Amino acid sequence: MLQDISPLNRIDVRFSTYIANRKADENGHMVNGVPDYSFDLDNELRQKLNNIPGFVSLSKKICATIAARQIQLVNQSGLAVGPNQFPEIYEMAVDCARKLGIGVPNVFVENNPVMNAYTIASDDVSPIIVLYSGIVERLTPGELKCVIAHECGHIHNQHAIYKVVIDEILNSGTGTLGTILSVANIALMQFWTRAGEITADRAALICADNVEDAENVNKKLLYGAMINTDYKVNVEALREQLEVTLNNPTKIYEVLSDHPNSIRRVLAEKEFEECEVFYKWRPELKRPGMTMRTKEATEIRCKKLVNILDNK
Ligand SMILES: [Zn+2]
């Protein structure tokens, strides 16, 4: 029987099971119902999305349909990771989930040369992380773990339902939701997705074996992850490169993007590496005399970094 050979049949994808598997120890890192490392702008903008009449309820309904279909399609086209299939990748997912206090997500590898990864989830199915072969092949194991941790960060912060629906709207340009939303609301969605990436990058730093691995993922998204190179990107030169963008009207094009440009992401990671919240997760990395800012001070600096129209 065809169903008997489906890896999905061996995986419990019920969201109720996923919730039951969440670790109780996450409470020490929750503040007002969200993880303590979450980027404040992520939560502020998501609240604005919640205030769009009907957005959340309609999104959940649409997401349930999209997610159920996407998961089946991934299961047809990709390879299900588990203890007996890419076990080293499975162990990375287990370690990230354990560290963040979430249930272990199901991971798939899909044949696609693009350096990308994404997460599918809804209220009804537990999250699935899809890694394109391009990112598996071209990153070191430590960097790949940070990609998985980044996706786990999206799961931990319950981004997935919003992201699935917003991706559908932004990629199709039309559809039920797209036709009833104003241009301002669509811009708000893109602003939120960019802020959400900063939160997820922080999860990567929290789970990383080496913090440089997390930074390297964003650096390699800039220069293409040339194989067999251990090139060290000059961060000060990156700051100068960003200054050129900030002083040029072409920065407006970033408003249309659902990800912050990778320079902003690297610099935002650097900010979080100087935030006291990071060291609540990684106390072993504390060093005497190091710069350590409050979360509030860090957020002011990070908001300037990601605010495309007003970052002076
Ligand atoms: Zn992301």
C-alpha cells in the first residue's frame, strides 16, 4: 500500500503532539508570552497585523489549507530526515529544539541548488523545516546547524502561520487576502517579515556551536558560499558598505523585500552578541570587560539597523 511507505506515516505531525512535547523549561526565558530574545519590533509589528480586522482568523483558515498541501508536496519531492536518514542533520534539529525548548521539528532535504530553507506549519500540523540541497552542500556543518536553529526560531516565535500566508500573498500578488488588503497593510507585512528574520537570527546565535557560524550564514548569503574557502569577511568594511546604501535613494527597493539585506542581518547579530539576554542563554561565552547592553538599548540600535526609511 502506497500509504505504508510514506515517511509522514511514521511521523506524528499532529500539532497537539508537538505542543505536548514542548519542554517545560522554556518558561525561564519567556517574557509577556514571547521568548526573551525576540526582537521587540517583531512583536510590535505582529500586534499591528493582529489588529487588521479579520486577518488572523482568515490567515489561520488559509494557512491550514496551504500547509497541509505543502507538507504532502514536500514529502513527495524531498527526503525525510530522521535517526536513520541524514542522522547528523537530525541531531542538529534535536539539539536546537532542546536548547530553545520546542518539540523536535520534522526536517526534509529537497533537491534545489538555491541557498534557502523555510518552515511550514499551521494550527493543525506540527512544523516542518525544508532545507534546500544548495544550503546543505555549501555550508559547513556548524553553519547548517545555524540555519536549522534559525528556522527553529521562527517556530519558537510562532511566525510560521503569518509567514505561510504572507508568502502566499506576496508571491501571488492576488488571492482572497491580497484583494482585501491595502498597500499599507502589505508594506506592514513586509516590514514584519524583515523584523522576524532578526528574531530568528538570534535563535541561531543561541544554538550555534560557534557564534561565527551564525554570522557566516548571512555573510555567505552575500558572496555565495564559494566551496573550499574559509574567507573571513571584514565586518568594518560591511559597515562602510551599508553606509553607501543608507545614503542612496535605491534603499527604497528594500521596502519591497521580505528579508533585511544580509549586511543589516550580520550587524544586527553583532548587536545581539553584546546584549545581556544573549548571555542568559550562553553564560559560558561571557568575558571580562566585554561590552554588555540592556535589551532595551540593544533594540534601539537594532531598530535603526532594520528601519530602511529612517535609520539615522
Ligand atoms: Zn527566516
